[in-house]
Amino acid sequence: MATHRPLHLYDGRDGEGLAAWLRDHPEVKVICRDRSSGYGEGARVGAPQAEQVADRYRLWANLG
């Protein structure tokens, strides 16, 4: 987070694939995502230890 750059960008939109990727990377502690239900479910199942957050853009866009 000190570099303000993404560490990894997941290429896909389905929760099942994201969950599988996250299970292979148990070191993940924070997941910055949009409000896609697939991402939410994938993050919950694949990395229950991780905190899910929204970035500034998503927060602002969802206000409108």
C-alpha cells in the first residue's frame, strides 16, 4: 500500500475463479473490488480472512 499501486489485478468476472485464485494466495489480507456479486462471493469463499473494501472511485460512483 505504500507504493499506491495494485499488487495484482484479477482477470475475470466469475466468483468461482476468483475463489480458486485466492485459495492459492492465502497471504491476501485486503481485497479492493467493485460491487459485483460474483466478486463478493468469490472473495468471501476464497479468502474469508481478507477485508473487502471499495476504492475512492467506487464510493463516489455509487453515491450517484
